[in-house]
Amino acid sequence: MLDQLTKRKIDSARQILVGKVPDPKAQVEQITTALVYKFMDDMDKESQELGGQTRFFANGFEKYSWTKLLDKRLSGAERLDLYVQAITNMSKNPHIPQLFKDIFKGAALPYNDAQTLNLFLKEIEGFTFDHSEDLGDAYEYLLNVVGTSGEAGQFRTPRHIIDFIVEVVAPKKNETILDPACGTAGFLISAYKHILRQHDGKHDQTGEPTSAEKRLSPEEKQKMMSNFVGYDIDPGMMRIAIVNMYLHHFPNPKIYEYDTLTYEDRWDDTFDVILANPPFMTPKGGIRPHKRFSVQATRSEVLFVDYILEHLNIKGRAGIIVPEGVIFRNDSAYKELRKKLVEDGLYAVVSLPQGVFAKPGGKGNVKTSILFFDNQLAKKSNEILFVKVENDGFDLGAQRRKIDKDDLPEALAVLDAWKNGKKYESGLALWIKKEKISESGNYRLSGEFYRENVKRLHQKWPMVELGQVLDYEQPTKYIVESVDYDDKYTIPVLTAGKTFILGYTNEKNGIFPQEKLPVIIFDDFTTASKFVDFPFKVKSSAMKILLADKSKTNIKFLFHSMQRIAFTVNEHKRYWISEYSKIKIPLPPLDVQNEIVEQIETKENSIKHAKEIIKNLERERDAILVSRLEN
């Protein structure tokens, strides 16, 4: 159990750094580097106490020992210089294992302030390496509270969601386990702990007492640790994962810097279990994968799911978190992927609440689902289980505070029963025949889509007032004070009329907060409305900023619905927000709203492309007369 003192020390170390190192991931890297540095010195001291020799700080590297670094006779500037020399040269130390060399590779100090370093090292001095589970838990706490995320679309997976997936997949001691986008190694650590619990000599997987013979021997435990493998494209994240596993007793963690989608040298490796939360973001221009994927695509989420299917053994199992596009997008690559899933291995889909995966910095959120595979289990049934989790035990605000509503235990019971060929009756569960899923050719993986398909035969979508799903805010505190607009400034000033962007300002205070985006800008004096997904200031308080209930609605769906209202009424009609809020619109389930928005955007992109073609043809047409007359 992680004690409060250790939590306070971790929080204190981060607070010392935050002024000089504001990026959360960089904070983790600084604490990681310092902890490993300190632990090597601890191990050297332990060796000396037992009558042995120092292993790490020897033969020219003695001057860098932690003890000498904290010598009170050193000035702040001298300590700063010694620390920088130590961490930049440590990867060249011939006396440390490759594991530690990898951790120090590329290490650097991103600030030049002796006082900050002194305070930081004093805090790290309070940690002692005793190879205990407590220290591993402390490091996991650090990773959890920081919530590291990269620019490539990685999202920190909440610990309770990781544990839920691992419980469903249930890895075993003799199975090989991979996370192809491992981040901080959260899935691997959870799988390791799960296996240890199954062999604690107390209870078996059914909860019944077991004999002590079921405990893992040291040899079995050592062999089991060699079965865990992680890949990550980010060398900084890889270092963090290595330390996390090392602190959980893995002597030689198999964490590799590896681009799963473009490298081929590990393609032939297969695994019994794969657990993953792959990156959701695709870089501009798409991924350029190698040619061994069975689904031809340039989107990272499609390629990662295809990769996982291709790398499972014949009896393999997997749990994968995917963004909503994998569930319903109509692009050919997505449909081809879903067809492959339905026909080969998919046995359950768990829909998670929107907001479980918040973007870093509070910048919106992503709707996700979990796909569960079992090649053997899927062959035994012609149905796929859909589970809708509406509450995961935490609210959906930025802080994700614990609440008393939690569907995960019931969802786990439904899934466990289904793995044993039984249907656990639950309002969360829906079983759909594979032929029903395949009949349209879209292979849509939304339980709500099939649930609502039945309702559509008998009733229309419920009509709701806009005020039930939209709240509004007076933009008084976001009004621009300056009249100095210039295109070289970066902050747009908005109106709700035809101009929309009035100009650009350099005012830094009072910018509409990014965590509330996207919003709809509405003007009481017109029927105009605009969709906005970037930070802004406004011209006047006559505007209204409309915010949607994200648990019920896709704000882009509401925007398109509002555009339709404005189009069908007298165009000179002026609405006050109070009467506009009473207008009713049909409101399908969130999943259907997302599908509608996806289809609208596809058509809009086609229209935009067609307009560009028309413009080019018009230019070519006009040039014909000029060129013929001039020649």
C-alpha cells in the first residue's frame, strides 16, 4: 500500500520542478533520471556494507557518486555542473548494465538554476531503493498523477480501465504478453500483478482457496518475467517504462524503441496475449506503413488493430482500446477492418463513457470502446456481445473525482459469463448475431445502433428542447478591450454575424478556456450561429456562447441541427436565447449523432474538393480564349 509520506514526496518533487519544467512528461523524465542515479548509489553502498565492491561508481566514475554530489562543501554552481556532467556521461559508464545505459541515453537538465536543483535533489534523497513493491507503487502514482501524453495521440489510460481490461483478458503465467504501444508500461505491470494474484497461495480465479503448491517458484517467476514485451516509438517514454518495470522487480525489462507501424524487423514475433491503448492521432498526410498489413490504410488506429490481429497466436487473446471511428466510420479501410474483426476473433465490444479519455491539458475528450478478442471463443458463438458502460466510478469532469456509480463490476460479470458460454442478463448487455452485423456491409460495432434499430420500426427519435442539451454563457469576461487588431496577432476576435472573425488581437488575458471547447457562438439579434473549436475573445456581450452536455450530445450535431432550423424559418426572424432554447429537435443516441456528423463532414469534404475542381476548370476555360487570341 502506498503511504501518504511517499505521495507527499512525489508531489513535492513535481512542485519544485514545475516552475522550470512545466511539461508533465519532462517532469517524469527528470524524476526518473534522478531516482535511478540515487538508486545506483544505494546499491553500491549496500554492496560495500556486505563486504563487496562498488559496481556503478568505479574506475573514473567515483566523482559522480550521489554521496559526492550532495557533499555540503559544494557550492550550488559546482553541484549543478557535476550533476549535468554525471547524467550526460552516465550512458558511457562501462560498469552499469545496458538497462541503466538506456535510461541515461539522451538525459539532460532542461534548466540552469542551482537553487531549483538543490531543492529537487534534497527531495530525491528521501527515496531509498530496497527493491520493494512500495517503490514501484510510488512510481506508478507519479505516472498516474502527472498523466503523461505525447503529441502523437497517446492518451494516458486510467488505472481502473487498464485493470478492467486485464481482468477480462486474464493472462496466465506461461503466456507471452505484448503491448505494442506501451507508454509507461501500465498494461504490462497490471498483467504481471494479475498473474501474481492468481498464484498467491490464497485463492484461485474462482475465489476458492488454493494450496501453497500453486505459488510461483523463483524459477517460474523469472521465466514469467521474460514473457513480457513492450514497444514504444518515443525513447523518453521507453525510459519511463523501463524504470517502471524495473521497480516492479523485472531485472531486464524487454522494452524496445520500435515503430510498430513502419518497422518490419519484429513482424514475425507473435504473442498469446496483446493489451493496448494505441495512439489515436494520425499525423498530417497519414502513416506510411510497410506492405505486410492485411488492411491497406494510412490511419494509425486502423493499422494498430490490424497489427494486433496479425500478431496473435492461434489461441491468442487481446483487449484493445479504440476511438469511435473504428466503430462506425464508413471509409473502406474501416469497413474492411470491422469485417475482419467480426469474422475472426472479436467476441465483445465495451462502450466507455465519453470523457474517460480526456485530452492532455483538458482539451476536449475522445469517445472510446474496448474490443475483446479470443480466437477460440469467437468460433463457439454466432453472436457478439455489446456492453454499454455509462459510469466508470468517476465523474467526467477534468479532475475525474470518484463517484458511487460504477458499471464496471457488472460489465465484468457479463463478460466473464459470456466467456463461459452463458448470458448474464443485464441492462448493460446486448447480444447481436454476426449475420445481422454483416448484412448492411458496414459491419458497424455499436450496440446502440442495433438496439435503436429495433425502436426505429415503431417510433421516431425523441424530440427535445435545445435548452435541455445546450447551456449558454454570457461572454462578458472574454470581451476584447483593445481595438488594435492585426493579422500578425494570434488570438481571433469573434462576432456572430457575417464577419465572424472581426480581427486578431494580442491580448493574453480573458481568453475563452480551451477545456470548454468546442462551442457554438449565437447572436440574439440574428439566426446566425458558428461552430468554434479554437481559443478566442469576443466583440460584445450580445453574443451567447452555447455549451453542450457532452454525455448526451455531439455539439457538431447540434450545430448542424441549428443550421437547419435557421434555414427553414423566415430568414428575418430574430430569436432571443430564451425562445430559441424552447425549439425542439430530434435527438438520436450519441452514437447515431456521431455517425451523422461523420457522414456530413465526408460530404462537405467532397463538396469542397468539387468546388476546387470547378474553379480550376473555370480558369482553364477562361484561359482558352486568351491563349488562342494571343497566339
